[in-house]
Amino acid sequence: MFKFTMKKLWMLTALIGLLSIVMMGCSSESSNTSDDGKKDGATKISVSALNNYPPLMFKKEGKLVGFEHDVLEAIAREENLEIEYKEMKFDGFIPGLQSNQVDVASSLLIREERKKVVDFADVFLKSGLVLVVAKDSPIHSLEDLKGKTIVATQGSTTLEKAKELAAKYGGEAKPLKETDALYTDVENGNSDALVLNSPTVDYRLKVDGDNVKFRIVGEHLTVDEHAFAVKKGNKKLVEKINSGLKTIKENGEFDKIHAEWFGK
């Protein structure tokens, strides 16, 4: 009788252990999604980011925000990516890709010379470069740039355009590393005009409202396309970005983000 009871007790213990293992497995399966919607095993990627490039990417209350930021986060949710943002100077973006410091570069315009050294994902925004001056500036046309100093962001296409305008109209192109510094330089009279992307300028004028200190001269200087860039040959990551971008455009998330930052 005693042996029989012990045998039954042993079997019962084994059964309880087996059930515990099964329950643990079920629990694991039900908790493989985190609070932010990312599943366990998300692919980690690093993104170079400007912290002063509104409304595309900038810092507000200590956190990176902006149109590009929100688009990247929406793509990440769709493709199960986990993003680490690395704040860098713009002229370090492409070298950062080439040296594997980052996996993705934001805030880049597609250029033929850049295509030779990085791979671009699909276009997510179209814009153009504009010439900006102080509200009371005597500059009202490109011809008025004769002998004037045009400031732009070092290492960017804005500086290329500033140099082109300076050469054409007999002025001087001046590089600065910080986007905010461009406005300050013009406001303080150290430079006469600046060149920037239209979304950034439009956002600045909108935020300034009645206290606006700047104005755009003439029409867009260029027609530009924005796209995220990766190291040359990283086709897998390009495919993930394109897949996520396509999804958020189809499900309406992209339009919501665009409306939030641009109002249309």
C-alpha cells in the first residue's frame, strides 16, 4: 500500500512539473510584445540625427521630436525595429554611415554624388531650398545678392547652393555647423542671407507668427527629395525602410504625421 501511494505521489509531482513548464511557455508567448508595440527580438538600428532642424528633427523638452522622427518611429513599429538616435553634426552623417557609427542617416537630400557613396531608401518628402533674409533687409531679389554674404549649413546641399549663388552674383558663401546659428548670424547682421530647406523655414515662420523676423526671397531655388540613407550595399535595411514606409502610407499613418507637422 505504501509503495503504491509513493508511486502515485511521484507521478502527481511529475505531472505538476510538466504543467508548470507548459504554463511558462504559454506565458512567454503571451508576453512577447512590449508596451511600445515592439515584439521581442526587435532589430536594433542606430540613426544619425540633428537636434536643431525643425520641423524635421529637433529637440523639445529634452527629447527628439519632428516629422522625420515620427516617420522613423512609425516605420520601426511596422518593421519591428528598435531605434537608437545619435545626435551628430550634419557633416558627420555620411562618414558616420561609412565607418559603421550609424546604420541610417536622416535629413538627407538625394544627390547624384551622394548616391555614389550611400544607398537611399524611397522618397518620403519633397521640398526645395529657399533664400531667407531679415524682414527689413534691402534684398528683394537674387540680383540684390551682389557683394552679400550668404550663410548655410556646413557639409550640406544648402552650402553648395550658397556657393553657387555667391559665384553668380559676386557675393560670399559662409559655412556654419548649427542650423539655429544661421538665423542668429543673419539677425545679428554678420551675414546678409541664409539658404535652408523650405519645410524648416516654413515651420520657423509659422512658429514666429506675429513676431516673425525673416522672410523668403522669391521662389524655391531647387526641387528636392528627402530620403533616409544607409551604408552602400545594405539592401536588407533599405528594403525594411521601404516596406515600412509603404505600409504607413497605405494605412493612413503617414498622412496623420504629415498633417501634424505641416497642417496639410
